[in-house]
Amino acid sequence: MQFQIIPVTPFQQNCTLFWCDETMKAAVVDPGGDIELIINAIEQQGVTLEKVLLTHAHIDHAGATKALSSHYQVPIEGPHKEDQFWIDLIPEQKQRFGFAHAEHFTTDRWLVQGDTVTFGNIELEVYFCPGHTPGHVVFFHRQSKLAQVGDVLFRGSIGRTDFPRGDHATLIKSIRENLFPLGNDVRFIPGHGPMSTFGEERQSNPFVGDMA
């Protein structure tokens, strides 16, 4: 599996293009905006988009979901159904943050703990990790020990929990009980900022490390 991180929106959100190098079939995780950058990456890599995947429904992660899925006529999978209220708030988020092209959308498949999503010959495991939002999920590719964790965990930090239906204790539990057991050598792509590993965060993250 190959990937390309595409920072989008004024929030520089790490939209990610994943593809199977055997079939050149692809998925985009969290198309928050700047759809022309995402389409350009898809075309430059010469891949065929099969689906759009969402970790959660904050507008900087989901604002271009409808546009991208409509452009390529592909389904939307994720997040967990508890994020429906954030999808319903996209028109309000759009006004508040000035996302001119964000649209409400309907997901084709809600995801839960233990699900898998596929594109080409790639299978990603789904982990339900609420706390930042109530319906946040994480995608994990076991063979390459790579996770896309959205806004659950960052290098040296964790996701905000001061949004509606965020919960700090739930977020800490999600990270420690659902993500860290996947292994210290797992690399992760966060929703914003540089990549890290679960091992590095266990050592040094002041919010969720072993010494916290």
C-alpha cells in the first residue's frame, strides 16, 4: 500500500490518498476541502478512486466529501453513526468557518469496531475511537503497520474535547485501550501535523504517555 498526504483547508488537515500498488485502486480519507488538490493528486498518481473514507465529520475533514464522491461516483464509508449530528451541522459549520463549498452528505455505510474497508487488494481495519467526536473511527493497515487516526492523537498532543459531545476521559481510553495495543512500531498519520509512532507517543506524549 502506498499513500500521499494532501494538506487541505486553512486548517492544513492531512487528507490522505491511499492506493493499492497491485491494482492502482485507491481511497481518500478525510477530504476536508480544496477538492482540486485532491483530484490533482489522484490524477498524478494514476490511480482509480474506489471510495471516500471518513474518520469523523468535522468540516475540515468532511467538507468536500459530497463533491468528491459525486465527481467520481464512489461511495462514502464512515464515520460511526454517532457523528450524524456533525454531518447535520455542516451548513452551520460552513458559515462559521467560511467553507464556501462544503455540502451536507449521506454516508453509504456507517462503521463500527471490527469492521474492515477495502480498496483494490488492501484491507483496512476499523477501530472505534470516540472522545474528540462521539463517532470517530481510525483506519489501520496491519501489513504496513500504518494507521490514519484523524484527530484522536497527534505528535506530542491529543485531539480537542471541548466541542459538543467531546469527552476527555473517553478520548484517553480510546488511545490507550484501542490504539496503543496495536504496537509501538505502528506509524500514524494524524489529522494535522507530522507523523509519529505509537511508541514515541507512549514515551513522550504529555497527555497520554505511559508517564502521564
